[in-house]
Amino acid sequence: MRKFLNKIEFITITAIFFIFLFLFFTSGNSFLLLDSNISESTIKQKETPAIIIPEQKETPAIIIPEKKETPAIPIPEKKETPAITIPEKKETPSIIIPEKKQTPAIIIPEKKETPAIIAMTMAKIISEKNLVNSDFIFNGHEEKNWETSSMGCPKNGLFYQNKETSGYILESLINGEKTFYHINNEGVYINCTEINLYNNQSNLNFVEKFKLNQSKAIVLSIREDNKTLAVIDEKEEVTKIINSLNVNILNEKVEDCEALYDLTFLKTKENIVFNVFCTSNRYYVYNNESFYGAELFINVLEPILSNISFPGLPNE
């Protein structure tokens, strides 16, 4: 078997060798024919003058400057603008212009004539006080009605009738001090300024000084013969008399006097005796010393003596 294969290989190689030679010689003749054809065509073709192509000059290179990198412009960070707070526009209150009121016409009262009774009273006051005309200045007067005879200025310790009284208030300056006089239509006048001063300075109260509110009874007798005229022992009557004496009056020093009656207040441990109704001045009262009793004790005596026919209440 091996021998058989070797023969085949030998035959194959020999066949390849001859094919190669054939191809070699065949290709050599083709090259020769081609070369002779080119030579003949070259001879027949006229020579074409050579075109001189100018030497292409080298275009200088355009130098493009290197583009420098533009430095980045730092853009500042945009800060947030704080919102502008516009204050709320307050409504301006409208200015209220008060309506111009028409000024009422000033009515100047017609100057009244000074009543004759006032002129007469001023003359009396100047005379009684020994004033010169320049010491008394008349400031004006006003008509007035009062409910009692006190004419609006009751003096402590005095009693007045409850009857309507008409008159005037007189305003004046006496030695630079303002003074008011009250005058009734009969020409009776009182110094109201002095009365108010008197009331403010009143410092004597017989009920408090002698403790008369402890009295059980009151006896009225004649001093000369010690004759009893009245005994008041009813509690209500006693209380009424004591209340009428419970008034502050000014403690004025007065002269001793001869009194007509004794008014005795009976108490549990002692008796208080007042000598009342002096012949020189019925307002004086005596108890170890003289007092100005105003009308307090007269007011006690009158209702008692009005019921007695003898000796009765003596005249002034």
C-alpha cells in the first residue's frame, strides 16, 4: 500500500512541475508582445510638447494666533435683593373743621338804677362804721327772696320767723375786704360776712359744757322770792328744750348783770342753775360767770311764760 501511495505522489508532483513550466513560458511571450505594441504606438504618436507647470509656490502658512483662552469673568453671585417693605399707607384722618358757630351777641344788661333802699343802707353803714367814702366801694346788688326772716344768714343761737322775706344782697369792699350785706325791703340789714365768721368761730355749747342731756326735769322760778313758776318733767318736753340749747355759739365775755329768773336743770347728782334774762341785756346768762347766751334761753322762757298770767315775760 505504501508503495502505491509513493507512486501517486511522485506522479502528482511531476504533473505540477510541468504545469508550472507551461505557465511560465506562456506568460513570458505575452509580456514581449505587450512591450513591442507599446513601443510602436509611442513612435507613431507625435511628441506632445511638455506642459510646464509652474512650480507651485508654497503658500505661506497663515499663522492663526493661538486663541488664548479668555479668562472667565467672574460674575458676582446675584444676591437676593431683600424685598422692600412698603409700609401700608394709613388713611389720613380727615381733619374735621368745626363748624364756625356764630358767636352769640354779648348782651350787656341795661344798667339799672340803684334802689333808694340800698343807697340809704350804704349811708347807714358808712356812718355806723365811721368810714370815709373812699373806704367803702359799692360793687353791685342783686334782688333776692328768702324763706325766713334770717335773710339767708342765720346766726347761731338766734331764732327766726318762717316767713318769706324779699330784699337785696349788697356786695361791697370795705377797707379792701369783700363784704356782703343782706337787706330786706323795710331797710333792715345784716352783715352776712360777719355772721358767717361768727358761726365758724362758735366754741360754746351749753349742753356739752354743763352736761345738760343728763337732766331729768327743768324748773323755772323767780329769783327775788324763789317762787316756782313752772316744772317741766315730761321726758319729751325736757328733751325738746335740751335740743334747742344744743347749738354752738361764740363764747363772748360779758359784764355781770341782775337776772330776773332762775332756770334750773335737775340732774341725778347735781343741779345746774342759770340766771337768765338780765335787765341790762336779756341775752346774757350767768353761771359762776357771765355768758352771751344769744336767744337760746329766751327761746326756752317764752313758751313757758306765755301760759302764765303773772308775772309774765317782762318787756325789754
